[in-house]
Amino acid sequence: MNSIVRPIKTAAETALVEQFTAAKASLPGDKSVRETAFGAVVEGLPHRRVEEWKYTDLRALMKDAKPLAAAPGKAEIEAAKASAPFASVRKPDALLVNGALVELGAMPKGVEAVSLAKAYADNHPLLAKFGEAGAPGDNAAIALNTAFVSDGLLLTVEAGAKIDEPLHLAFVQQGAGHAAYARVLILVEEGASLTVIESHTGKGAHQTNSYVELLAADKTDVTLFKLQNEDLATQHLATLAMKLGAEANLTTANVSRGSALARQQIFVKFEGDNTKASLNGISLSGGNRHLDTTLFVDHASFNCESREQFKQVLDGESRSVFQGKILVRQNAQKTDGRMMMRALMLSEGCEADLKPELEIYADDVQCAHGATCAAIEEDYLFYLMARGIPKKDAEAILIEAFIDDVLETVEDEALRGEIHAVTHDWLQARD
Amino acid sequence: MLSIKNLHARIEENGQEILKGLDLDVPAGQVHAIMGPNGSGKSTLSYVLAGKEDYEVTDGSVTLDGEDLLELGADERAAKGVFLAFQYPLEIPGVGTMTFLKATLNAQRRARGEGELSTPDFMKLVKKNADELEISMEMLKRSLNVGFSGGEKKRNEILQMALLQPKLAILDETDSGLDIDALKVVSEGVNRLRSPDRSFVVITHYQRLLNYIKPDVVHVMSKGRIVRSGGPELALELEANGYAEYVEAA
Ligand SMILES: Nc1ncnc2c1ncn2[C@@H]1O[C@H](COP(=O)(O)OP(=O)(O)OP(=O)(O)O)[C@@H](O)[C@H]1O
Ligand SMILES: [Mg+2]
């Protein structure tokens, strides 16, 4: 008897291999890069016995692989334009429909934008920067993106440029069900500042995969805000990888509200001294949805500070995962890192998996982490209800209070108002 | 107005009976004081009246103007005009005091089929009442009760009462934690609200409060029941003699 059972490929795994085999000849750019990347998943998708995927068993959760999205038609583009969010804050500067960059607005002075499709055609030198932020290329979400991506955006902010208005990158899905890959590289040169809003919306049971890389040089000031508000039937795999120079400032806020299965991966590397990063997130899950945030903070330089604050609200039978690791390398003395993760559980059937980790090799550091899981405080609820506020509304007030301090990290008031609207919408839709 | 008959209530969690056959009638327009030793069940009574779910009523009845209160949820009772000023007002981080005040006022107005207040009208109303209670608008910008002093929290309770204009107000030790001047300000706030169609149940340990808020009836509560009722002079007697007699008797 043979006791070693070779796993049979799942439908999704088989389909991915077929897709790659069929598509690779027509995909642009260096084929060997794609081949190498795909090698990480050719044997199968990561599953629960792979540590980083323990709580998000992609192999079990990904039931099929949708066909690669075709180029969007006129009607789809028009519909996407009409539905892009944040219209009151900033109309899309770059509109990506089903993964294809279909519209690129005039960039402010000091910003250069090139479509990735064009960059592939021209063999643009910036293509060589892909992967420089240091996220692991064999991570399944990254590997799939590298293997299949054909469009996206390359942004360069020239040294010293202070870009006041935020740039809005809108990723909209149209149609019934496809796989859409997109990739963005943001290069911020020394002393420049920039705010980017990334929105992911649309209709249909799609599989989306986005990979955003930020290379921020010394003395830069960057804010990245992302809203994931995709159709509740989508699978959303997203990676944000960032490398920070010296004396830089970074603020990120991720709001995760849509998708049946979403995994947001965030990688930060402190490459220069005296840099500060504030990383924040809110996830709102319900139904049978599964939302994952996986964070890796690499303190590799002297006297850097990181603040990680992530809040999850869970309802129904949903599952929410937050795993965050702070690594402090031996040379990263005077590191100050604080990570806090909190889950608010609104139902009996939901499950929160929180996994904070510190790995410290330097001896002169200040690091802390904390994790809490709790239901709504009954006494608070009673206080509000005793003043005449119905239970549902009282809960909504307390849920908004729970995420309030994360929302406060979004400085732009109009943007904060829009996020309020998203959370409000989620609160209204609760059952 | 309020009529409580043979009320028995126990703590849901451990089944311990706290209210053991309590009778109390508070006619419209009257102020009734309840005094009694620590642990006799005064706060429990106030929670049971307000509809806190930690307690289970096993017997008896509570009606407000003939309507069964025990059937209603806490929010519905509030909309019917029941108000409890908490002995220990909670601090709720992240909930702005103004947001909270507006939510309570509008929730009650909606429940009664009245329209919501506009923001300017609401602001005016709060400002007027806050001024009367010597509460700064600055304080109201903070999270609900967070970082408020003990006395400020109590004033904030009375502010809510003034805004909500309840039919039945239960004040649970609103005087404790107040300095002498604040006691006057708060008492005046209560007295301004006295009217023929509004009743008060004032729980206190100190006769002093009753110099400011003159009660019609004083009750002594011991071991979950009202064991004696009398006029305002009863408070003076208790102040002089303590509760020994009642603790033995009950
Ligand atoms: N939720 C609860 N869990 C456990 N015990 C409780 C609970 N609520 C009340 N008790 C107990 O019931 C008794 C009555 O408490 P209550 O707070 O009603 O007394 P009180 O008369 O208001 O006292 P005080 O004058 O000290 O405010 C006390 O022994 C108290 O410990
Ligand atoms: Mg008490």
C-alpha cells in the first residue's frame, strides 16, 4: 500500500495551469519572469498546512479559476466610469476596467504616468524595478499576478514635487465573472509627497488580483488609502509592498468591505533610518465572507517607528483573519513598533483569527503588540437603549465608535466622509 | 402614573432574588424618595424599571399610566417616557456626546411619530439646557462621559433628562459625587422639570438633597422591599437613627 497520497489537483489548480499554458505566448514582457513566478503555484495553491495560509486555505477556498478578462467594451467602460466611487472627492485619474487601463487623465506637474501595457511594448526601464520593494515573489497571490498581469500603471513623482491633490486609481469590474490582474508601481523620488486613493468596486463574481508596489525614497511623505468594496461574490487577492527610505513618512489605511474571499497582504520594509509609518485598517465582514489581512513589517534600519492599528467587525457566519508580524533586525536599534488588532464580534457564528507576532534581534527597541476579541459591550448598549435608541441603531453607534480611531487616521475630511458612507451602508445592510 | 405591585426580580446570571415583593405607587406630579442601606436593591429596582436585561422579573407587575412596562424593551420604555439617571454613568469612547444627544432625542421623537429636530434647533436646545446646568459646550464635544469628572457625569445625566422631558424620571444617587454648588445647580435643574404630569423617583443616601428637591413621600427600602413610607420628616429620622431598625425588621 502506498501511504503517500499525492494530492490531486483541484479544479482551480488545473484550470490555472491550462490558462497559463494557453496564455503565456501572448502575454507581454519577459516570458522567463512569468515562468519562474508561475512555478510557485504550478504544483498547487497554498493550503492550511502552509503557515502564512493557515487561516486562509486558498486551495480549499478557491473553487475555480475564472477565465482571463477580455478587453472591456465601450458599454462596460461607460458603466465603469459612471459607477466609480469617490466622485465627490476625486474623479478617477486612472481608470482600470477588468484590469485594463482604459483612461489616464492629465497628471499634475511632477508626476509621470505610463500604462503598463505600453511599458511592456516599449520595454520601459522601470519594469526592472518590479519586485524591488522586497515582497516574496513566490507568495501565491504575487506569483499569480506576475504570471498573468498585462496592464496597470507606472507612476513616478519627481524629486521634491509636492502633489497636493490626491490621485485616484479606480479599479472597476464589469461583466459576469472573469479573472482580472493589475499592477501598479509608484516611485516617489527624494523629498516628494503624494496621496493615492485606490478603489476597487464593481459587479459580478470575479477574481481580482492587484499588486501595488511603492518605492519611496528619502524624505518622502506618502499616504495610501484603499477601499475594497467589490461585489460580495468576488475573490480579491491584493498585495501592497512598500520600501521606505530615510526620514520618510508613510500613512496607509485599508478599508475592506466587499468580496466573498479577500486577502490583503501588506509588506513594509524600512530601508532608511528615522522613518515613520502608520498602517491602519478596517474590515467589515458578514454572511459567509472571509476577509484576511496579512501584514509584514520589516524594521531593517535605525530609529524607525511603526504603528499598526487594525480593526475588524464581524457579523453572520463570517471569518476574519488578521496576521501581523513585526521583524526587527539586529541593526534596527531604537525601533519603536506598536501593533494593535481588535475584533468586534456581532454574532455567535463568526470567527476571528488574530495572530500578532514580534521577532526581535536588536536589543535597544520598544515594541509591543496586542490583540482583543470582544462582543459589543452589553452595558453600553443598555445605556444607549435606555435613552430610547433602538437596538440596531445603538449597535451601529457602538460599531462606528469602535472603528472611529482608525477612521481618524484619514486626514482628508471629504474622503473620511465617503468612508463613513461605506461603513454606514454596511451597517444598514446587516441582517 | 407609576404602579408597582408585588415585584419580584432576580439576577439572570445566578438566580439570586434581589427584589422580593416590592410595592410602590407614585402618582402623577409627585416626587418620591427612596432611601435604604447599601445593597438593599435600589439600583436593581431602577434597572428593572428601565428594562435592563440582566434581571428577570419572576412575579408582580409594573405599569406606567396603566400600560404594562415589563412587556417593553428598554428603548420602548424610554420612548414612553421612562428615564433613568444612572448611579454610575458609563464612559463610551468614540461616541461623541453631541452625536449621542442628537441620536437619543431624534430616536424618541421618531418613536412618538414626531419629526426629527433640525441641527440648528437641536444646537439651540442643547446650548440653553447646558447653560442652565453650567455645562460647557466644550465638554460636550468630547466622547460620552470620557474623562468627565464624577460631578460632570451627573450633570450630563440631568442634561439628558432636561432634553428628553420624560414622564417618569428615576434619579439613582444623582447627588453623590456632587460638590455643594453643583448639588444646587442639579437640584434646580430637577425642580425646573417638576410638573403635574411628571413624576420622580429619587434614590439617595443623604437627606441634604431632599432639602433642595422636596419629596412628597419618603420610602425606606430594605432587602428588596419597601418597608416603610412616610412624609419628608422620615428622611430626618433616618439621618438621625440609621437603618438598624429596618435591617432587623425586614
Ligand atoms: N448584575 C449583578 N450581578 C451580581 N450581583 C448583583 C447584580 N446586580 C445587583 N447585584 C447585587 O444585588 C444587591 C443589590 O444591589 P443594588 O445595586 O441594587 O443595591 P443598592 O441598594 O443600589 O446599593 P447602593 O446603595 O450601594 O447603591 C447587591 O448585593 C448587589 O451585589
Ligand atoms: Mg445603588
